[in-house]
Amino acid sequence: MTYETSGKIQSWAEEDRPREKLMLKGKAALSDAELIAILINAGTVDLTAVDIAKIILKSVGNNLNDLARLSIKDLSKFRGIGEARAIAIVAALELGRRRKEQDRPQRARITCSRDAYNEMIPHLIDKPHEEFWILLMNRANEVLRPVLISAGGVSGTVADPKIIFKQAIEYLASSMILFHNHPSGNLTPSQADKELTRKLKDAGQLLDIPVLDHLIFTDKAYYSFADEGIL
């Protein structure tokens, strides 16, 4: 006795097979049935894994929340679904549920120079040499991430505008705050500090990534260009 094999996934065009389709086009290109088919792994003699997945989905009205309520015993009743495959489906749906439950980590929101200073204390305190950092933020002034631009000697470090704005663009920042520390404890900005701040402010306006402030950091205090009205 022979069976028709045209319905098997192996006979499909490569870009239409679930695994290959995911590799070629990305996970978003797959339907719910195709994703479940990857978990099922193989079909029966006359049903592909996608066929089986469609049957299962149809039984719950194509509702993934209702699918997640099915037990291993419920899933095992479907043709082609043994205990191992049922367990794989249940485990995948449970991971999805747990991910959904996890709240996005609360991002710090910068509302003033003190907030910015406090955010950078863990990164700049007790440094024996100068470092230049940027604090990248979104449109709500929430912190995306701090980025170290350069580290130098006791008396200075280099802050390359090209590197600074490359980082800002890469992380899709809407604004930034500049930081560099003075290990000496001196809070007075140098002429070079002022010129660099002006240059970066102009570049930020051109690229629509405004520089909101520049803080000179010491372990006990800070100097804010914005607070002093020279930004």
C-alpha cells in the first residue's frame, strides 16, 4: 500500500516550510499554526505538522488564550499529538504567559540635574582618572542607558563627537546629558569643557538629539551647565 506524499512538509518549497521560513523571513512571518507546527516537529502519514496545528487551533476558535488552557491530556487527544508533543506545546505557552506577566523594568526619569547626577554615581564615583559618559534618554526623559565614551589620564580625556552621536543614533535616543568627572574635585569648567559643550549642543540641534545638560562630576558635588545658564 502506498500513500500520497505531496502533503508532507518536505515536499513544500523551502521558503514555505516553517523552520526554513523562520530562518529566511524571521519569526514574525510565521502564522500561529506554523509556529505550533515547529513545536509538533512532525506530522502523520497524511497530515503535516501544520495541518495538525490548524486542527488544534480551530478547536479553540483560533484563540491562543484558550489554547493555553488545554491540558496535556486535552492536547494528547488530537491525532498526531502524543504526550511529548503535548508537553512541548504546554511548556511553550507557559513561557509566553510568564513573559506577558513580567513588567517592563521601571526606567529612571530625569527631571533635574540632581536626578542625572544620582543616576551616574555608580559609574563615576571614586574614579582616579577622567572619564567621559553620555546618558541617553527617550522622549519622556527616561533613561535608556549610560554609555562610556572614553577614559583618559588624571587631567583629561577625549570626547569625539562622531562617537557620541553614533551611540545616540544606534540606541535611538531622543536626547542626552553629557558627563565627565574631575578627580581633583575642582568643579570649575575649563575653556575646553565649554567649547566641547557648545560643539556638541550645536551637533545635537542639527541631528534632533538635543544635549540637555553637561555635568562635571565629583564624588561630593557636581556642576551643571544648564543650571548655570551656559548651555
